[in-house]
Amino acid sequence: MDAKKIEDIARQINDSIPSGVKDFADGMEQRIKQILQQQLNKLDVVTREEMDVQQQLLLRLRQRVEQLEEQVAAYHKPQD
């Protein structure tokens, strides 16, 4: 079944739903979103963007530590 046919069927079903039911469903959807947002705010989570920034920072720090480890190893290398 192609996507256009599925869209048409979904539109027909949506159009056949009484407006009172649609309004109720829309109200419920908004209330559910509000409750979910409140609960997510209570959790210790970060956005994807914040996570990406932290990953880049960690990568740069790891590279810097490796450079410093190489420098320390070179200083402690026995001289011939």
C-alpha cells in the first residue's frame, strides 16, 4: 500500500470523527504533553545539544591528556 493511499484513508477517518470527540482528544493530548513535560523536568536529563557539547569537550580533554602523557613520558625517558 503506498503512502498516498494511507494518507487518504487516515484523512477520511479523521474527517468522520465528530468535532466534540476531536476537541476532547486534542485537550487530552495537550494535558498528557503537559504531564509528561512536568515529569521529565523532575528527571536529571539534558538535551541532545547539551550532550553533544559535553562529548566534544570530553574528546578535546582526552586528546590533551594524551598529549601531556606523551610529554611526561618523553621527560622520563632515559637519556643515551
